[in-house]
Amino acid sequence: MKRLLVLALFLIFSGLETSAQVSDAQIEKKIDVLLKKMALKEKIGQMNQLSADAMETNFKVIQQGMAGSVLSITNPEIANKAQKIAIEQTRLGIPLIFGRDVIHGFKTIFPIPLGQAASFDPDLVEKAARVAAIEASETGIRWTFAPMIDIARDPRWGRIAESCGEDPYLTSVLGVAMIKGFQGKDLSNPTSIAACAKHFAGYGAAEGGRDYNTTNITERQFRNTYLVPFENAVKKADLATIMTAFNANDGIPSSCNEFLLKQVLRKEWNFKGFVVSDWASITEMVDHGFCSDNKEAAQKAINAGVDMEMVSGTYVAYIESLLQEKKITIETINEEVRNILRVKFKLGLFENPYVKGNLKEVFYKEEHLKLAEKIAERSIVLLKNKDAVLPLQQPKTIAVFGPLADAPHEQMGTWVFDGEKNHTMTPIKALQEQYGKDINIIYEPIVKYSRDKDSTDFAKARKIAKQADFVLLFLGEESILSGEAHSLSDLNLQGVQSELLETLVKSKTPIVTIILAGRPLTIQKDVEQSNAVLYAWHPGTMGGSAIANILFGKANPSGKLPVTFPKNVGQIPMYYNHLNTGRPANGSELSLNNIPIEASQTSLGNKSYYLDSGNDPLFPFGFGLSYTTFEYGKIKLSKTVLKKDEVLEISFTLKNTGKYGGSEIVQLYVRDLAASIALPVKELKNFQKIDLKPKEEKQVKFILPIADLAFYGIDMKKKVESGKFDLWIGTNSAEGEKVLFEVQ
């Protein structure tokens, strides 16, 4: 009888049509049919996610119909075995969905998301996510817990590495690109995986940059900043799933924040996917002090709209008794199960539940590796290039030092569960392969790993450096020092790395410092002592080739910083799109060393700045140099006075005035000069990547709909307000011509 029922359901759900041919209305009808047949325990099972660390036990749970998803199965045989149990040995044969943290690549590892954001290239970012989906899906994974689109303005927070940085617009554009890459054009395609935007919401604003910490974000700040990327993900990318955050905001843990999950996500944005908790975040509401026990935590999470529970098991334990006690309703359960089933139908799991597992044909394909190299090149940011020391010009001898020159595991970066270090192309390996026959390359790490405090071989390093035409010094941080729960209060280079640089400066040999890291580091002194500085982030599998290509001019650096680099930790939080104060600094203030003895209390001007480090960062948002130079022509506006339903056209000429071909990421910023609330001093509204040959010039045009100037004002309604606006076009957030226009 059981097999007949499963067969009947299969025929109803599959027929001769694919998911691509099935309309939303048809899917809803299929869900209706299935929900009517489901017993309560089977509904509870769909809301329960297991972890793959105990599969023999899991097989029994799956057989009982008490699992809707399993985390982290990466073996196709195990995935198919679990799926076969779900399909053939349960009453209704509802397929499982297998999830995994595929954050910036599966086997072929791309730069960390913060590094990808430095490319300002949504097309490449989308392609990288597509490769990750192709590789991961071949093992049975059809769901990834990415992208992380938290706005991150504090580099002490280790998870800034997973973010796209500090800007809502850039994060929105790249978040949408990642989702489209993961999910493909058709979610039912076997190579597509459901994306899961995280963390909903405000997690990146954790106090002190300490992971899991409290946030205090107002509704207006949520709507104007922290929710912007999520809204774009839902409305522009047909996002499949969302994950709640670990943090409590204003005392309310994210996994039971009804305002965010019901009012904003469901009612205002009409989100049709499902919501999953973060790992055990439901039971952690007891630790928050928001729930007295796990049962109350389950009750509050269910009523708030968390559809699926990740691993902590309170739904399985308490839903039945909560229903009996009328603390939750069956209508709520039905709606949350409906959300889960909808995604499973869209993924085509009912028609194609199994995976082929042709791993050798998919992993590390040549085109995947070439893409990884290209996006790593585009992510590298040139921070300094004194006397045009780069690109290197026919050196006879180069000395290579540092703990990150040959660290295949470390350069893959955080959240890499499936990348294999034996496939990593390190910088020293790439240099030796490409230039070892023509250049004498002397390699000595001197410092074994980033936290190493052994300076025994410093004299040896200085002696080698004196023999070389150039020193290539690879510094930074190990992958374990960034990512989840890896917060730092000191962002200087760890161990004796800075001391190694100081030693090498004494050799008088030009030093090119290449930094591989998961976050902005406080490197002011290190930059000053280096002739050139490249920031390569953690660049992934092909990072070494990309760095070598940049060093020798095969590729011209074009990356721009997606986050502000502070001079020191004391300046944090520091981000470009801050609010002005009533007493903003203007750059003429006295510094700590220029204050006269016995100066009067008000003699310093009473402005908003630090006496010891001023008001400017080390490097602003959007900063990045090139081997060539670009000249911006005068900005022309189609109108200077516009109505709210009009479009502003902006044009100017961009010319490559140098001797190398290059790409310039042109950035458009706007400021509303007077509004019903105080607004940021600048906000990124668009950007373009312009490729120019030496001496070539192009007419560049931007289209700015006035509707894009809308914000949530004093009345908490989103609209454009009349008034005057400054507009800048420039190479970063701190430079560029300013023009004025008015909206009536």
C-alpha cells in the first residue's frame, strides 16, 4: 500500500513536465495535494534539519520521515543512499534537500567574498558562484548558505571576510550576482543550488566587532542601510531561502523577530522562499535570556516565522505539545511546511532526486581555474607604487620572503571545507614556474607562519636581500584568523612580520609587500616602509598565478577597496558613508604633535576628529591604483533641475594618460544636502568598469533615476524629498569633481 501511495504521488507531481514548465499556481496545487496527505509528524520532519556527522543515526531518522534536510553530505553515494531512504522508505516519499556552506567556491576556491567585492565586477562574481554551484551540485548539494550580505563596517569582526564590505549599493549588486550564479536561470536545473542570503538581519553591526554580539539598530537604520541588500536579493534575484542571524537587536534575537520575518520579509517584500535558523540559534535564545527553556524558544521561533530549524531539534521535541497547549497553530505549521515544499518543488527534487556524481569531470576544470585566476587578478588592490617600481622590469635576481609566499592552505581563506591545498597555486610556485628559468629566485620564508615570533633568521634575510634587485615580501594572516568567531582587537600584522619588513628595509633593496588577509589590517607603518604594496586578500586556488601576473605586468591591477582601511583600531568604526556632525573636521585641525604647551581649552577649534590620528582613514572606500593613469573630464548633466519621476543623465570623458592599458572603476556618489533626517555625506549610487588602451579616451555615461534617491525619512515612508544634491564622479570615495543638481 505504501509503495502504491508513493507511486501515485510521484505520478501526480512529475507527469511529463519539468519544473521549468510548471507555473507557480501548479506548484501551489501540488503542495495542497501533498499537505492534505501529510500527518503531523511528517510536517514536523520537513521543518527539521540534521547534521551529517552521525549518518547511521540519520538514516533511521530519515526513514521515520522526521527530516527535511541534511547538512554537509559531500559524498554522492551517501547522498543518494539518504535520498533513496526518503523516497522509497517513507510513506510519502518527500525528497531531502542537502545543504552545505559553499561560500566562495567548492573545490575550485575563488577569492574570499570581500576580495571578490574588490573587483567591483558583478559579471565575474556571478560566474564564480555558477562554478561553485556546478561543482557542489555534482555531490548532491542543492542548497548553499551564501551569500552573506551583512553590511560590515568593523574589520575587527572576523566575518567581514565573508561580506561584500561596508556599502549597501555594492553589496546589493554583488549579492544579486552571487544569487543568480548559484541559482542559475532555472532552479530545477540539476547544476543549480538554492541560495540562502544571510544573516537576517544586522549581524554585521555587532558591538565591538565581537562575533555573536548585540546590535542596536533602529528601524530607520535597518531600512536605509542593513536591509537594502536583502530587499534587492528578494525582489531582483528571486532568492530561494534566508537565514536568521545570531544577534539580538534591541533585545530581540533575530530568530524570533516578528517585525523582520513577518512584517518586512513576508508582507512588504512578499518573500515566497523559506527561512532557516542559523546553527542552533533557536536554543541559543535561552542563553540570550529571551526564553526560559528550549520549548519556549521553539514556540517563539515558529510563531515568528522560522520555517526550518538547523540541527538543534526543538521543533521535533516540542511542536506536538505546543499545538496541544494552543501556543502555536496548525495553520502556522502548514504555512511553514508549504514554504519548504515550494523550494523543493522549484529545485525539481521530486522529479530528479538523485545525483550522478561525475566528480572527476567537474572538479578543477581548466575553465574553472582560469576564471579563478581572472577574478583573483581583478580583486587585487594596488595601494602604493612609489617610483613605479611595479610592474617588475627584467630583474636578474629577486628575493622572496614571508609566511604567505608558500602557504597553500592559508591562501584559500576562511570557510573552505572542501578546497584541497594540493591544488593551490601559491605565489612562489607560480613565480618559479613562470620566471624561474630567466630570473634567479631566492626563496626563504624566514617567518614560518603569520603568528611566528622567531626572528632568528633575520640577519640571513637581510644578507639575501642585498644580493637581489627586488624583494617580494608576502605577509598577512592565516585563514583561521578571520571568519566566524575569529574576531580581533589588534589588527596589526601578527608575530614578527613587521619586524621582518623593518629588517629588510636596511638592505636598501626595493621592497614590494604583498598582503594576503581576510580583512583590512592596520598597516600604516608597513605601507610607509614599502616601495609598493599589493593587497591580495585570501585569493583562493589560483591566487599565486594572479599575483605573479600582477607583479610582472601581465595583468594591470584594477581592484578597489570595498571597505575603508583605518589607520589604527582606535578609529573604528570608520566608513565613508557616515553622517556628518554639527562640527565636522575640515582638515585644518591641529594634530597631537602641533598643540602648543598650555593651549587654551577651545584653541583647537572644537571639531570632530582624533587628536592623534585625524579624521581620515589610511585608505578610503573605493581606493585602488593602477599601473597607468586616468584623466577625468568635466562632468556634464542633462539637467540641473529635475522632477521626482525623471532621469538624470551624467556624462564625461575618461582618458588613459599612461603607457599601459588598464581598467578604471568609475564611481558615482550623491549627497542629499538637506532632508527630513540627517543623511550620509556620500552614498555610492552606481559604478562602471571602463577598459582603455594607452592614450585612448571614451565618453562615459551614467543614468541616475531620481527614484534611486528615495529613503525612509522622518515619517518612516520611503520617498524622494525635494532639495539640492551634490554629485561626484571619481576614482574613489574621497576624490572627484562635484556638481550640484536640484529635485523639485
